[in-house]
Amino acid sequence: MLRKYLLSEMMEGYHFTESAVFFLVGSSAMIAVFWTVLYALIGEYRDIFRKSRLAEIIRLARVSIIGAVIIFFVLLLDDQGVKNYQLYYKTITAYFVLHFTITAVLRTWAVSSVQKLVYSGAISFNTLLVGSNALARDTYHELQRTGRHLGLKLVGFAPVGDTVDAELAAELPARGSYLRLPALIRALKIEQVVISIEPSEHRMIQQILTLLEGTPARVSILPDLYQMLLGSVKVNHLFGTPLIEIKQDLLPLWQEVTKRALDVIVSALFLVLAWPVYAFTAVMVKLSSPGPVFYSQDRIGLHAVPFRIYKFRSMYVNAEQMGPALSSDHDPRITPWGRFMRKVRLDELPQFWNVLKGDMSLVGPRPERQFFIDQIVKVAPHYRHLHRVRPGLTSLGQVKYGYAETVPQMVERLKFDILYIENMSLAMDFRVFLYTLKIIVEGRGK
């Protein structure tokens, strides 16, 4: 083993052979790539202009420990015949201290340099204020006083309603109605939007957030005391104005990469290993009624992009010749075998192909047809929030609420899917998946 050989070479007086030198150079390159990938996965190279020195040091300490432990087990540890691990422990401790110290000093210097550029105005972020009453005026004055620390450069405001505060209009240009927010963000190259209307105006805030869906700008909302008491307000800078930050990245990068990797691995394995189930189901579909084995349909996925979803056919041919309709408990369009397939979710097995292609994920809100989405958004415009993630084979809405037979029921189920999005994590996906298996075993599908 090369690790053992190199350690023996070092213990014998640091006499390196050609192979040992080759191993050392290769290991050094591998370690450099390892740290680069690890820092990228934790988001170290994201949002580089808005970092805090203290938060950076804490994050670096955690990552340095994780990285040092991985290197210890992969490259250093070789317990064959070793009775005294003292040399190993000293080596890895020294490596951790050295790596953390050098990295922390360099990162602190880099963050401090960037913060000076932000404070001096050399780096700034075009900011649009949404609101036009006295509260918006006070928010403008507060941001003028504290926004320098955050690099916020207020370029105007978007009026909401018919009332515009005269003092605000005199100090800050009106850029256009809030209804034109997506166009304003593009035209003015807005990087930050601050919503400054009364927090009690829930419908207005909901409408504004819907308009901002899909735009690249960061979004913050001015909170009230009740929201502060609930713990919704996070202060990222000691001198900054307290704001509720609308999350841009729903998952840390490492979880995002892991989630997609699991989608690909699980789907590929299932498609290969479960071929007898696919073959048996296909034969039964063919015997159950005349028509094709598979059924495909347009659904709306990530970023509202349509894709083709695949299923085993569970209905009679031309079941929707009268137009799109949701299924019910005693739907006459469903074949007897189709009813069984739906109870144990066999009809959805072809969707593992959609997951493998990247149209879907294992866990995520169920994709809907545009026909029903158009009806849902009339009642609940925040449905578009679901398009921030890939739709899934199963979802929190399905396991907590079940299938919806009407548009009002779809709106009711929506709250569970939004709850999932706002609490997305690999642990949440695992729980939803386990609960789905329980439903399949009990035959409670529809």
C-alpha cells in the first residue's frame, strides 16, 4: 500500500525514492482539488461581496475539521500492525491547525478588503424600494443611514397604490408602478429589492412576491414587531436595517448536488433492477384494455418549463375526449387494473425515466397541467412558487393531503408543498420518501 510505504520512507529518515516523490506530488494535487471542491460545495465562492468575517471563520473551522478528518482516513490512516497512533494524531492535528490558521488569515484579509470596497462605494448593489407611503419614506432614510455598510445604492422607488409621500418623491425618483417590477429590474439592473409596505397587507405582499418570482434580484421585506418576536428576522450585519430575507438558494450547494446525484443513482438502479416489474405491469396494461402501454402528457416543471411526463396507462383510450378532468374515487374512466396500479403507484414507475433525464426529482411538488395551473393561480397566485424546484415522484402535499379531486382541493394541498419548499433538506426528502413507501404498502394511493 502506497500510504504505508510513504510513511515508512518518512520514518526512516525522510529518504524518498522516485515512487515516493511521485506519490507525494500526486497526493498534493489531489488534496488541493479536494479542498477546492469542498469549499465550492459549501458555497464558499458564492455571494463573495456579502460575507461576514466572523461567519467566515466559524464556517472555515467546521470545514477544516471535516476536511482534515476525511484526509486522515483516506490518506494517512493505516492500522495494519500499528500499536501506537500517537504519530497519526500529531500529524493530523498539526495539519488541521496549519490549514485552518493559514486559510482563516487569508479569508479574513480577503473579506476585510471587500468590505472596505463596499463601504467606500467602489462596490454597490442597485436597490429598488417598493412602496410609496410614509413607511417607505422612513425606510429610505434608514437605508441611507445604514445601507452604506451593505453596499445598497437606492436608485428609485416603485409606487404602490395612489398615495405617494411628497418627501419621498422629492428625494428619490419614481421608476414606475410596482406592476412593472420584472421590467424595472431588467432595465435598471436591480440587484436588491426592498419591500416597504405594511406587513399586514398580506395580499399585496403576495402579489409583489409573485411578480418577483424568477427575477435575479435578492428580495427583502420590512418586518413588524410580531415577526421579530417570531424569530423570522435575521440581521446579517450589526449596523444593517433588520429585514426578512427571501431565500434565493433553497438548498446549500452540497445538498443540491447530493439530491441530484441521488436522483440519478436511485433512478438508474431502479430502472435496471426492477425490469421484471416493468415487464409484468406492461403485459397487464395491455391485457386490461385495448390501447398503448404507456401514456404521456405535458406537465409544467422547473422554472415553468413544460416537459413530457410518462406513465403506465391506467384509463381507457380517449378518456379525456371531453377535456381535461381530475380523477375521483369512482372514476369510470379508470380500468380495473388501472385502479389497482394507482393504489400501489405502479402507474408512476415510468417517471423514474423523467427523474433520470432531469425533468423531475424523487421528492418535490407534483407537476400539474397548464390547464389546471391557470385555474389555480386565479385563486392562489403563489402557486408559481412551486416552479422554483423540480417536481417530484412524491411530495409532502401527497403524503399529508393526498390526491386532489377539485381545484379548491389543489389549492388546499398547495400549503403543504410550499411548506416543503421553505424547509427543503435531504432529511425532509428522506422522511417524505419513507412515508410514501408506507402509503404504497398500505395501498392508500388513488
